[in-house]
Amino acid sequence: MPDQLLFAIEVTLNGLMAGVLYALVALGFVLIFKASGIFNYAQGVMALFAALTLVGIMDGQVPFEHLINAVFGTDIHGFGWEVPALLAILLTMVVMIAFAWAVNWIVLRHLVGQEPIILFMATIGLAYFLEGLGDMMWGADIKTLDVGLPQGINTTIDEATFNMFGYGFFIDNLDITATIIAAVLVAVLVAFSQYTKQGRALRAVADDHQAALSVGISLNFIWVLTWSIAGFVALVAGIMWGAKSGVQFSLSLIALKALPVLMLGGFTSIPGAIVGGLIIGVGEKLFEFLIGPLVGGATENWFAYVLALIFLVFRPQGLFGERIIERV
């Protein structure tokens, strides 16, 4: 095969891997939107906060130690121990569940029946609050996240493709792991949504808050459950992105890359989030490979949004989203 074709295949495979990471973030948006009709602007910040908390727990850092030292003139620098990765992940999940309960108790339960724009504005405020809270709790410096996931080039694929084509494909072990985890997550979430009592209750709440309350569905429980699941998805996404590029406050911007994914796949479709992520991941890599050199490069910064704009014009509900029909 020509070297250019082999390189294009390698770019496509890496695009698929990147698309899975985009889809992981988009899953959090879909879950909350399906259950409550809220577009959760804070989902990207939730991934950042989860990753910051995980690193802080693993390193034995004292929460708010910078603030405590500044206010009281102390010299606290950690507990002096390190926590194993698995235990730290479980503790971080407890923190995210507590966060879900707090969001429902402090914010959401007071907004039952309000217009969607009110709920959306509430999540904007929540995003900025959570970002500031993460800064005060764990500090703003860039952190390294290592939970034992394999990283670096997959030598098996590299050697196999080199023996077959005389050209070794560079495929990152972390991307392969993310693909497997995302596939398992999607299968579990689809099964939960379709075949469990709680999953059916989630869909009922999304359709009409008041009607769901009238048939005995606990809105408080459903929203805590939904935000807890979204927090878990945010934690997984934070682990993957944090392990790949470090835990830093720019991590919250991954939510912006999830928006085109949602527009393509549909805001109400879990499988759509995965398919949309794969389309965006492959599309931006191939477009940069084929067209980038002709226009000066850097097309990955805007390709996804242009593609999403085209979808909004011709199919606003996305590939798998539900068509919005309003009777007047």
C-alpha cells in the first residue's frame, strides 16, 4: 500500500480513539438532559472537579490547605500518606454522589416546574462555583494523574502492522482502554435506561415533571440518581483526559468539544453520543490530514463546529435524536 494511504488509516484509527473520549463527556450531557430536560453546562467542570479530587485524594493532599495556610499562617502540606488508586476512585465517587445530593437539595428542588432556560442558567452558575471550589480545595497547578492505566504506543499493533505493510501504526494504549471502557459504559447505560424501573422513571420525569410527581415518582430521588450517574461518567472522562494531558483547568473546556457531538448524535440518545463522538473524532483528523495543509492547518479547532452547524440546518434533532413536535 502507498505510504499516504497507510498514514490515512492510522489517522482514522486515532480519530476513532479521540472520538471515544469526546463521547465520554457527551454521555454526561445526554443522561441529565434525558432525565430532567436540563442542558448541564457544568458537565465539563464536573469532569475537572472529579479529576482534581481524585489526584488530591491519591496524593494525600489536605482540602483547602492553601486557604488554611493563608488565613491562619500555618504550614500544612498534605497528610503525609498516599492512597491506592482504586480506593481513591471509590472515595471520589462518594464525593460526586454527595455533590449530586447537594445540587438537588440546594438548587434543583427549588426549581421544579420552572422553564428550561431557568434550569440552564442555574447550571452555568453551578459550573463557575464548582470551578472556583476546585481551585480552592486542590490548587490551580497542573497535576499528573496516574491510576495505572497503560500508556504509550501499543507495540503489538506497531509490530503487526509493520510486518504486514512495512509501516507501523502508532496507537496509544490509553486510547484503546478508553474505547473498551466507553463501550461497556454505553451498554450498561442503555440497559439501565430501557429495562429498569428507575430508567423508565428517568424518561417519565424528562417528559413532564408534574405528571411524574402525580403518579408517585420521587423527583428528588430521580435527580440525585441522574446527577450521581453523570458524576460517575464525569469521573471516568476526567480520568481518561487527565491521564492523557494532565489535570489542569483547561480540562473543563472539553465540554465545548462535546457540543458538536451532541448536535450530531442528538441530545436524547446515548448511542447517538457515541456515534457523534466517532464522527467528530474521525472527521477532524481526516480533514486536518487532507485539507489542513491546503489552508494552513489548525482545522481541528473549527471543523467540528462547522459540521455541527450543517447538521443544525438540515437535521436539527441530530442523527438519533427525537423529532420535536409541538401541537398548537
